[in-house]
Amino acid sequence: MPKLVELFLSENDLNGTLPHSICNMQNLTALSLRSNHFSGELPHAWNSGSMISIVDAAYNNLCGNIPTSMGLLSYLQILKLNNNNFDGKILDSLQNFSILLSIDVGGNKLSRRLPAWIGGSGGSMLHMLQLRNNSFTGHIPRQLCNLSYLHILDLSHNNFSGIIPNCFNNLTSLFRDVSDKYPNYYHLQTMLTLKGEELVYNTTLMLVKSIDLSSNILEGEIPQEIGSLINLSTLNLSRNQLTGKIPSEVGNLLGLESLDLSHNHLSGHIPQSLASLTFLSHLNLSYSNLVGRIPSGNQLQTLTDSSIYIDNPSLCGVPFPTKCPRDDTFIATNSNEDGNDKLWFYVSIVLGFVVGFWGVCGTLIVKKLWRYTYF
């Protein structure tokens, strides 16, 4: 059996264009060129006889279209072309990847609609789909809900419009433990925006359960079905045009650590069910139209930064200095009740003394025999 080859040239300050001979290495199983200075286009001569399962050319200066011939790589599991200058679209030829686990093409200039095949048979094994910082348009296809292994979905910073599909409760791995299928010899280094900051993950990436749809043009209401994703750790729907109330079902996301719904047009009260999220450490509900009292209790007591709720003029209560309208009524009512209680307390003491005193002394005055007996 011929010896298999893994070619790792990451972070070596290499530059120039990629040689076309890379495509002809029949025994090559892993190709990592990340974090160099390669420019030009990817080689176009990929062939069906290749055994390559990993292509990682992230963080370079590559440009042009993703080669159609990459669709011939029948063993491909991981495709990372993020942070380059690729343009065009995600090609339909990539749907031939029957065992594809991860697609990361974020930080490019890709555009047009997201192809429906990503949620079809060709994308059924996907664990990670990262398309952030591109120019994709159109609706989020409902076919994505067929990805039962998906645990990281990042469509942020694009031009997606329409509503959030109400079928995300079909993403099995976000509410049930699903065995991972990543090659254990390759640590996927991935940049994710979690808890309001960019973090690099590698060995712990499989533990992350995240949906990021921020910075698009999504509208409509937040679907109640999201409340079924009890394994979800990060939910970011910020900087869209979402309307309606925050569904109380969000309180069912018991594993949630970060929730960002800021910069939308949400209305109504903040559901008290958020107090059930005992792992919540990052919350942002700012810049919307929320009203009423800010809920308290449990983990919410530790989130005292008022910036969490700013630019919601009709919110009141802690951590804002603004009291809710009922607070004054409540205080006045309590004050009146306290005053009445004290009055009746003193009246009862006086009446008790009078009744007790005259009950004894009056009897002694009236009954001469009892008086003599007592003294």
C-alpha cells in the first residue's frame, strides 16, 4: 500500500502562488497552508483519484472562484478557505462531498444565494457551517434544518433577509448528544465570536454549540421553536430587523451562556423565564423597544451592567435608577398599610389594658366578698 502523505505548511511566512502539482499528489490526505502569504488562485486540477480529506488554506491572499474541480474530492471532510479574497458563489459541484463535516469560507467576497444542497444529502454530515463576513443574499434555506449533526452555524455579517426558519428544532445535536466524527489527528483552529468577543478554538471546538445570525436583514419574530435547543450555548440574533416579543421559551435554553438580541425592533416585556438561565454570563438586550420591569432573580442578579438594557426608553427597575410606576404605588400602599397596622396595634394594646384592668378591679369593687377574700 502506498505511503500516505500529510502536508502541513501552516504559519511559515510562505508566499507566491500555489503550484499545480499539489493537486496531483495521489497519496496526499491532508493539506494545510493556513496563515501564510499565498496569492493568486487555487489550483484547478483536482482529480477524483485524490485521497485528500482536509484542505485548509485559511488566512492567505488567495482570490478568484473556488475551483469546480474540488467537487471531485470524494474523500473531502474539512474545507477551510476562510479569510481570503475568494469571490463568486459556493459552487454546486461541492454537493458531491458525501462525508463533508466542516465548511468555513468566512471572510471572503462570496455572494448570491445560499445553495439548497447544503442541507440536502450532500450536507447531511455537516458539523460546522461558517459563512460570516461575505455578501450572501436571499432567505436562509429551510434545508439547513436537515443538518442533524450541525453544532456551529455562523451566517453573520451577510445580507440574508426574510424570516428565521421555524424548523431549527430539527437540529438534533443542539438538543441531544450526537457522536462527533472529526478526525482526531487534526485540531480545527476556528475563530468564533462568543460572549461579545472573538475567541480562537481548537481542541475544545466540539464543545461549542452556537447559532450566530447577527448583522443581516432578518425580519419577523423570533421563532418559539428555538426554545427546544437545550444544548445551545450561544445565540446571537443582534443587528437585524426582528420584531415582536422575546419568546418565553428562551428560558428553556438551560445551557445558554451568551444571548445577544440587541439592535432590533423587539417589543413587549422581557420574559421572567430568563431568570432560569443559570449559566448565562453575557446578555445584551440593548437598542430595542422593550418595556416594563427588568426581571430579576438567580443569574440575572449578577448581570448588573446597565448597558445590557440601554436605549429601551420604557424599561425600568434595577439596574436602572428609574423606578417602575407601580413601585411608588407599592411603596405608598405599604406605607399606608404599615401605618394602619401600627394604629390597630396600639388600639388593641389600650383596649386590652382597659378590659383587663376593669375586668379584675371592677369585679373587686362590685363583689364585697371577693374583695375581702383577695386582700
